[in-house]
Amino acid sequence: MLPVFSYMTERLEVRSFQDADNNDFFLLLTNPLVNSSVGAAQFLSHPHLVNQFLKQMLLKDDVSQSWLLYSILDRANHQFIGGCGIKIEQENRRGEIFYLLFPRYWGRGLAAEACRPILDNAFNQCGLGSIEVLIIPENRRAQRVAHKLGFRYLKTVHLNRYGQRRKVQKWTLLATDLAYINHD
């Protein structure tokens, strides 16, 4: 079983997902602006899929391939403002990260601030060699976050996920690039 994670930054509290966060995550994933930035339209037309998605992410039976899901809270008022997660593939020593914030928090550097400790934890505690982020080409904000965190663009690929085939950009961060995480 993976340990509970909690970290305070200057402006944020980042902690392991709790059952009490389920409704907030649902609202985040069904927000039309957030949803269009990740290209998961099926969550808007079939909200029950959000609950299935969250249940799948919280399965902890197989830690060799599991999701670590985190809630991002405003440190000043403890309000839920977003979430992030890493899919761990222990066998391949790699992970895949995602990060989402409600639109009113976009453009403030909060996604990068929240992800730095998550990435550090994934590399140091889970022993990953690399972490990828998949970004739809139109999502310039997510690309800026990836770049700020030290990820490097690799290539554009076709991805089949959630019943949709999409073109996505694949970005990667290697454990040897960990120094990039701690710069602004």
C-alpha cells in the first residue's frame, strides 16, 4: 500500500485524494472548460463515466500499475481548486501525470507549484525512471506547465482512450532531469 501524501507549498496544500473529494473531482472533470482542455467529452455526455474513472483510479490492489490521485487545495481557505495524479507502471519504472485546475485558477503558476512535490515524490519514493504527460495540441497552458516543470516534447502520437481516438503530444521528464523540477 502506498503512503498517504501531504505537502504544503507557499499557496497550496497538495494531499492524497480522500472520499470527501469525490464530488469536487466530479465537478472538475465535468466543467466544460476543463473538459475541453483534456479532450474527454464523454464525461460531459455520460457523467456516470466520471464516477467509474475515479473508482478505477482509486483501486489500490495492484501498486505495480496504479494511480496516485491528489487533491489541490487553496492553502488560505482549504478550498478544493483542482487535482492531479500519476499512473504508476512499476514494471517499466515510468509514470504518466495529469493536472487539472478550475478555470478561475488558470494562469497563476499553481499547476506547476502543485506538481513539483508530486513529481519529486514519484521519482524518489516510487523509483520511477521517467514520467510522461500527454497533452492535446490545442492546450497551450498545459504545454507551458510541462515546459516549466522540465518536461521535454518528444512527439505527437495517436491515443485511444475513453472510447476516443485523439492526437496528443507526448512530453517526458527523466529522473536524471530532476533538477528541473526545483527551478522557476
